[in-house]
Amino acid sequence: MIKQFTEEELLGRPRSAEQEFEIAALIAMPDSDIDFSDIPEIRELPANAVRGLLHRGPVIRLSDDLRAHFADLASRNHQPMNDLVNETLRRAVAAELR
């Protein structure tokens, strides 16, 4: 059985060889050997359950120069950077469609 450590016990301390061995054994263990008997089976979702609530969609990364430009504009306009980027892209798409 693996001992449960507090955050204070683990911070700044390397794992022992025994801990490394136990972790490696758990990683190598096939899913079929894991004992789930103490976890109750979910037979139906609760009425207030919501799927995908935390899903945010794909991440779009701006280059450093564009991020700095939009961050500066957003700061000067007291506007969220996300709104400013979306507004700029909407204008560009509308201009392209004309």
C-alpha cells in the first residue's frame, strides 16, 4: 500500500527509490488489474449534470509581436484583448467578403 504524503512532506524533497519503484509498478499495471470496488458505479447521470461545461474549444496562439500589439491596444482602450482580436478578425473577414 502506498503511503499518503502531505504537501509539506513532498515539497522540495526528492522521491525515494522505494517510491519510484511503487510508481513504476503502478504505471506498468494493466487497467484490468486495478481494483475499482470501492468506487460506486454511476448508473444514471444526476439531473444537474452538465457535459462540456469547461470545454473552451481550440486554442489560437498569436505570435509575440501580435500579442504585444493587441495587449497594448486592449490596455489603452480598456477592452479585453479577446474582444479586440475578435473584432479585428470580424472586420478583416467582412472586408474580404466585399
